[in-house]
Amino acid sequence: MNRRLLLLAPCLLLILNYPWLAIFSQQTLLFGMPLLHLYLFVLWFIIILTIRFLLGGEDEGDHARARRTQRGGDQQPSGSLEKHRPSESHDATK
């Protein structure tokens, strides 16, 4: 995983450097935006998607859930604020 990210860094340096920026640095408007700005926004979006794909698309919630499952299930922590229901055997109305 780290190798892929290390390979991505030089690629990003290349596409964010002079030759590519000079190609898109024109007075042309596309969708009402200068071509250079559109290039940078689209590239930014693609970079974010690529990094998410390389990292596996997992967020912290997935990691925490996996750790809980490995430790013995999705039990409530001992300091939980949720009130426990009394069992039916202790019900005084019967």
C-alpha cells in the first residue's frame, strides 16, 4: 500500500509541473471557467479518488468495528449511557 502511494507522489509532481500547466494555461473558457482552473479541480478530484482507492476505501468506523469483532463481538462499552432494562423476573407488578 505504501509503495503505491510513493509511486503516486512523483506522478503528481509531473502532472502538476510546468509542461502540463502551460498546456492548460490558456484564455479558453470551458463551462464558464478558465481551462487551467478546470484542469486543477478535475485533477484534484481524481487524486482524492485515487488515494481513497489505494487506501482501500475504509474509514475509521470500519477499522473500529473490525477490532471490536476480533475482540469478541459488538458489546457495549462498560461506560455506556444506555440504561439497562430490568429483567422480567424482577418485575414487582406480577
